[in-house]
Amino acid sequence: MLIIGIILFGMLVGAAAQLIIGRSSRGIDWPMAFASGLVGSFVGGLLVSLLSGDGLELRPSGVIGSVVGAVIVTLGWQWWRARGQGPDA
């Protein structure tokens, strides 16, 4: 059950990151939400929780760090996609 909870939390954080960034009207890109949510939650949530002294428990600082991490990962992903398309695409 913990794994399912982590996956769902990651997807929600990734979707929130896309809504914060203000993606186009196409809706939420769920594969990107999944990947950016999990990576952003791990990196951002872990770093912010450890830096604030909360440890590895679920605290508001970890949740905020997860969203910030997911926003950074989503922006990087979108930049990488735009960079790869170039002017000829």
C-alpha cells in the first residue's frame, strides 16, 4: 500500500506542478506528471525535509519541497523538449 500511496502522491504533485507552471489547454500530461512528481518529490522533498531538520517524516516542509522539486523537473523537461525540436520541426 505504501508504494501505491507514493505513486499517487507523485502523480498529484506532478499534476500540481503542471498547473502551477500553466501548461497549455491540452490538459495534464500524465506520464510527465508521474515522472516529474516522483523525481521532484524524492529530490526536493528529501532535501527540504533534511535541511529544515524534520528528518524523513511527512511534514509540510517536505510537501512544499516536493512541489518545488516537481516544478523544477517539469520546467527542465519542457526546456529539453523545446530544445530538441528546433526551428525546423
